[in-house]
Amino acid sequence: MVSSNNFATGLISVFVAIYLLEIGYSLQWVIYYLMIHHAVLLLGAFLAVFISNKIGLVRVFILRLFFLIGYLLLLFFLPTLPILFFIIPVLSGLESAFYWTPLNILMVRNTEENTMGKSFSRFLVIPKIISFAAPIVTAFVILQYGFSALFAIAIGIFIFSTLPLLPLESEKTNFIFTWKRAREIYSENKKFFIPEVIDNLAEDAMVFWSILVFLSLSSVFHVGAIASTVAVTSIIFTILLGNLTDNWNKHKLITIGAISLTLAWTLIFFIGTYTTVPWIFYVGTIFVSLAMKTFLIPYGSLLYNRARKDDAQFLVLREIPTILGRQILFVIALLFHNNLPIVFLIVGLLFTYFIFSNTRKLSQ
């Protein structure tokens, strides 16, 4: 399910932003779209666990399909019905919440604490083995047949991705949220608040990097080819890093990853500012992607192991700093939309937080 879903997601993901630019929306309006999407994703995470109490986690995945198809179908009509601009990100935010919320819960429930690094790396890599070619396929489809054909293909694959779920029983849940319990969980885990804000600044900065690649090179092909190249180069690296995370000091790896990301985003700033040579964009993207994995796998293993204690309540409340970090990034991007590389320099500077902070507190 995840592998076929990731292939379909790879077809559209950043290309939705490029589609908006192609049909005449400015970069500022693309950022507004992303802000609406992520705000709805936060609310949708709470709605997803509430509904899972009624129908179970597996059926939440299936329900998500209706939001997904609706959002992709409306993209067809957006050029002639501009009012849909405010409806589409609401549907896309709900479908993301109804996918990632149950998926994260099930991953925590079906992994072991002492092998979380290996499990988390495989969680990232196995779907990528299937979907690494999706971005270059997307570029080909767009250039040959247009965005409408792309969205139609994606809908078909998303429908196919739900078929493995149909024979499964839907796991019953009983998630209870109260203000008192939410305050308790926050008090016990407040040390994760700032790290989650900064972590998501870096992860979503990749969206703006893909947009800058498109604007700088004026090429959908290069956006797809760069994404596919990065996927291939990171597969083996991610598996090795997962094994290293379980057998080495996670906190030293986090520091190494943070230093690498600070340098990588600084390099990306200079590339975005001073060159339009395609191969340099390829090298820069590979560097920042590998640096991201070096940080994300040890940090993610700490985070998901911490989620075992409070299950869905922790994972849903975690969305608050997650979405806050992304919204801060979007505000920064709005301020510097005429000089987008500045965004990457700011992200790199903010990531020095992990170089100087004591990450051992996160595992206590």
C-alpha cells in the first residue's frame, strides 16, 4: 500500500506547486496554498483519530481516498473555476491527515525500540525502491501529455494502492483527548517542541528548492530528473544509516547530521544565488538529501520510540510544533519570495540549534 501510494505521490507532490505556477498563480499564492494545506492537516489529524474510534485505523486509509480523488479532480477545473483554489488545499490537507496519522500509529505499534533505526530507514527506503522513477516519469508525462493526464494516472494508482487493505480487519482504537491529558503530554515532551519546529523547517524547505530548480532552469524535466537521481543515490545510504543508528551513538549522529545540513543549506543558498548550471543543482540536491537522512533517521528513531508511551495522543499533538515549523517557513518564504535562496540560508542557520543543544534530553 505504502509503495504504490508513494509512487503516485511522487507523480504529483511538488508538481502541484509547479502546476499552479504554470497556470498563472504567483509564488505568493503557491505559498498561501501550502499554508492552508498544512493548517487543515493539523485539524485533520485530530479528526482522523476521532473517526478511527468509530471505524478503525484501516478504514481511515480507505476514507482518505475520497478526499484524495476529490482534490485531484478539482485540479482539472481550477483554470476555469478560480474559487476552487480555496477548496483544493482543504481536501489535500484532509487526505494527508487521513494517511499519515494512522500510518505513523501503526508503524510505532509494529516496531521494536532497539531496532527502530533499522525499521525507520526501511520505512523510508522500501517504498522509494518502487517509486524512485516517479519524478522522471512525471516530467515525461507532463511534457508529452500535460498535467491533466498526470492527475488521471495518479488517481488510478491511488485507487490501486487501497486494494491491499480490503482484506484486512480494521483495528479498533479508543483514543481519548482531554485538555488535562494534552497538558500532561506536552509537559512530559516539551523538550521536543523546538526540535520539531526546526526539523520541519528543513524538511519542507525541499519543496521550495524544487520550485527554485524549476524557476532557475525553466525545466520540468530537470525537476523530475533531480528528484529521481536523489532517490537512487539515497537508497543504500539510508539502509546503512539505519543499521548504524541502532549500533552507534544516536546523539553523535544527530550532531553530524545537523552540521551536514547547516553546510548543505548554505551551499544550496550559493547555488540558488549564483548559478544556473544544471549539474551543480544535481550535486547540491544530492548533498542536502544525504545530509537530511543523516539527521532524520537518528532523530526520527528517538521521536518514534518516545511515541510508544502515549501512542496516537503524542503523534497527533506532535503535529502542533510540526505545522508551526512549516508555517514559519512559509512566512519566511513570503518575506523573501523575490530572493528565494535567502530562505535556505536562514534554514541552515536555524539548524545550528542541534549542534549546540543537548539532544540526550530527548531520550530521557
